[in-house]
Amino acid sequence: MTTAAAPPRVPEAIHRRRWAILSTLVLALLVVVLDNSILNVAMKTIATPAPVGLGATQSDLEWAINSYTLVFAGLLFTSGLLGDRFGRKRALLAGMVVFGIASLLSSMAASPGELVGYRALMGVGGALAMPATLAIIMNVFEREEQPKAIGIWAGAVGLAIAIGPITGGVLIEHFWWGSVFLVNVPIVIVAVIAMAVLVPESKDPNPGRMDPVGVLLSIIGLVALIYGIIKGGELADFTAFEAWGPTLLGVLALVAFVWFERRTAFPALDVTWFRNKVFSASVVVVAVIFFALMGVSFFGVFYTQSVRGYSALQAGLLMLPLAAAQLLFAPRARLVVDRLGVAATAAGGMVLVALGFVGYIVLTATTPIWVLIVLGLVMGAGMAHVMPPVTVAIMGSLPREKAGAGSAVNNTFRQVGGSLGVAVLGAVLSTVYRDGMTGPLHQLPQAVQEKAGANLDKAGESLESTRAFIDHVPGGLADGLIGPANDAFIHAMHVVAALSVGISLIGALVAWFLLPRRAAAGAPGGPGGQVPDRQDQSRTAAAA
């Protein structure tokens, strides 16, 4: 007697257009992720007085970035829950519309305050759209094709990070500063039309009651935690109350969130998911790799532009090898997983990332530029073999109905890891650089030191601050600082790269020991390996 194979869960009409659906989701992903990296190129122009820019101060520029990050990170988890409850297509469309409108408003901002507000609104749109993209992939692809689809999704993230500075550089060279936001609008219009036609609706058929207390605690916890991390990075001092106060509040709110979720009948997040070591290890690896990667993107920009003298556009082009490697290898990472297993693939990818950081440790001010290209290829290949398998492990270990919540957890850990990377590694970079410049600054002629006054200490805060100080000292009396400043920065970069090597190797150990050796069908983290949530278990027991 033969047993008929189980029918696919995805309807045939949706299955036939799955790759077209993925294309529209990648378009949404590109515009949301690209906007984060494109803005960095426009900062100098926005700081220029009107009519060229807005005359934004350093604080204004920081909040133009941070307002988006805070809102985006704070709402990611809640947005995933809303998508599961009310419909992921609705969440995706709403997010794209809000993002497009906010982009248009940002391009027309008349003051730095307006720009900060509109950027926060863009964060709302990005938070609604981002979790929905991955959740929809899980509901339009069968299990055997999900690794390939997620590989393309992960490759698109890397591509957006790389082409952002290039796009921004081209726009700033030929148009006004607002063009870096206005470029989003036509892309959003095309994406919304395609989504309305192609993307099917999906949601959790049994979401249970709302959990307003849990949602509120998650928002307070994430916003306060990210704010404290950002503030500590800005001050290069995590012992200041402005840094540890919000961080402590965020940690306490998240502890209260976990405590409450364990006791409520209808939790926003079933914390028992974290008992699955595959799920827990995967989100830790996601956080670790973005912690390390954001650090290198932070000092890499200053190395290529300030030390090596490349333009913003040229510096952006130097990120293309990293993106190209991700785009090439990420969709094919599933083949390596099939051959070697999840643990070996992800751990090997983390080791490649660590090797890339080792390369940064030996960079000097005269290293041939082809070395940077090779390092980009190595690190891109490493990321391409980490992100797809761990994302598949996260999403595959949860019920399909909870795809929005799973996607939100994945993106939240990525955002928290990236913010920590920028803040912690940025603070280390600043501290080591400041220590390295103390001697050279106090060896300037006494007349120059007296005239500089308090500005002498500020000149040692960063490489850009030192260069600005040199430009404002008349007669070229401070030109001798250029060499020591470059040396101090490169030494600081070596220290941060060495830390990143250690962090990446920790991620490799977590992946090797805690992720599954094989992604066997029916096993947690493998195709069909879903762990039912608490409500599913209760309903099954009641039915029995």
C-alpha cells in the first residue's frame, strides 16, 4: 500500500508567481535598507548653510540618523506582530506608503528639525515593511525553496548597503541634497503597484487576544536600550548617566517584558521559543555578525576618504566587492549547507569574516588598494554563508503562522547588534585615537596652543576634527599634525579590527557548537522543522 505525498501548503496560483513576488519584496527591501547608507554621503552637504544645505549642526546630523534608527528598532517587533494579526500584505503596503510620503517630505524639509521629524516617520514605514518581506517569503515558498529565496533576500540587503553610498555620491554631485530622499518616491510607487497586484495576503489564522502590556514593554525596552547605546557611542563614555541611564531602563523593561510574557495566556512573544537552541543560537549569530560588520563600515569610510583621500563616490565603489560577493554566494549558500551542514557553513562564514578583519589589522596608509578589494570579497563571501542559513534556521524553527514575529525577532537582533557595533567599536576607535593625538597636539608651538584654547582638546576627538583644526590654523603651523593624525587613526583602526576578529570568532564558536550539524527534513531548523508555539500546543492538547 502506497501513501500519497502530502500536498503543498502554498496554493498553485501563488506558487507560479513566487519569483515575481520575491522581486517586489526585494525592491521594498532595497529602498528601505539603501536609505540608511545613502544618507551618510549627504551629511556634509546638509550641514552647509542655505541655500546649498540646511545649516545643520553636528547634533542635528546625528539625530537625522538616530531618529530613524530609534523608531525603526523600537517598532520592528510590534510591526511583525501586527502583520501576523491583521495581514502581512497590509503591513507591507502601509509601510511602503508611509515610507514614500516621509521620503517626499524629507526631500522638502526647510529646517534640520523638520528633517529629523520626517526621518522618524520614515522609520515607522521601514519598521512596518521590513518584517513583512521575510514573513511573506515564508508563506509563498515551499520549504525546499525557502533557503534559496532567503539567500536572495540576504544578498539584496548586502547590495543595498553597498550601492547606497554610490547612489548618494552620484546624486549629490549632480543634484541638491534632497535628491537622496526624493529618489525613493518613484521606487516606492512602482513597488506598491507591483505588491498590490502580485503579493497575496497572509496572516495568523488564530492570533489570540491582543497583548498591549507586552507590546508597550517591548517598545519602551528597545527604544531606551538603543538610545542608551547610541548616546554612549556619541559620548565615547558608557559610564555617563545619559548613556547608562536609558540603557538600564531598556534592560529593566525587557526583563519585565520576558517576565510578563511567561505568565500571560496570550503572549506577544512566546519566550519558550528561546528554549530551542537552534533558534537562540541563530539570533545570537545574527547579532554578532552585524556587531562586527557595523564596526568595519564605521572605520572603513574614514580610512578610505580621510586617510587615503578618495571621494565619497570612490569610497562607495570600494564597497562593491563586498556586495558582489554576497549577491553571488548568498543564493548558493544552501548548496554548501546541503553538503556540510548548517553549523559548518555558518561557522566557516564567520571565520572568513574574521580573516577579513585580520586583513584590516595590517593595513597602512600606503597599502595597495587591491588589498581592500580582496578583503571586501572575503568578508562578503563570509557574510553570504552566515546570513542565509541562520535566517532559515530562525524562520524554519517557528510555525509558519508566526512568520511575522520570527522575522521581527531576526531584524530586531540585527538592529541591536549593529547599533552596539557602531557605538562600542566607535567609542573604542575614538578613545584610542584621542590617546594617540594627545602628544602631537601638545607639541605644537605654544602660541598656537594658547590661541586654540579649548578647541585644542576638541581637535583630538576624531580624524575629521583634527583635519578641520589643521585647516583653521593660519600659516600652515599645524600641517605637521597630518602624519601623526593618520598614524593615530590607523592604530585605532587596528585595535578595533582586532576586537572584531575576536567577536567574529565567538560567533563562529556559537555557530559550530549550537547550530545543527545537518538540516535534515523534519528536524528543528531544517525543512519542515517547526516548533509549535504555546497556543498551538494548548489547542492540540484540547483537541486530544
